[in-house]
Amino acid sequence: MALLITDACINCDVCEPECPNGAISQGQEIYAIDPDKCTECVGHFDRPQCVEVCPVNCITFNPQRRESREELERKYLRLSAPKQASG
């Protein structure tokens, strides 16, 4: 599953720089996680780093984006693959 930041977010700014995939950004009112970029840190760390640093525990699994470990690994490989120059 991708992760989701709930409305309990206090905009403390600690999660965004911890995301190795650049999936976290400031939303209209609170931070948001792009589910297409979130791998729950699979391929980078054993545990999601945003969850580790969040002082208010407002980051949870996104029930609308259920993904297996294998799907998260494939997403990590796709996101980390070098971009080919168009020619």
C-alpha cells in the first residue's frame, strides 16, 4: 500500500525531506503523499521513514492503494531506473 497523511498533520515539515522517492509535498492545507511515488521506502529502508519521524503519528496506510511487497518492489525499480534521453 502507499501511505497517506491524515488531517492530524501539523505541517511540521519533518517528513518531506525523509522521503527517498520525493513522494511527499505540501498540499493545500497539509502535506500529501503521491501514491504513484510511494514505495513505503521499499528498496531504501526497512521501515517507512516518514512514519519513523512523524511526531503526531498521522501517516497511515492508504486503504485505496493496496499494494503487495512485490508491487512496491517493482515500483521502486521503475522509479529508480535511469531515465533514457529521448532522441
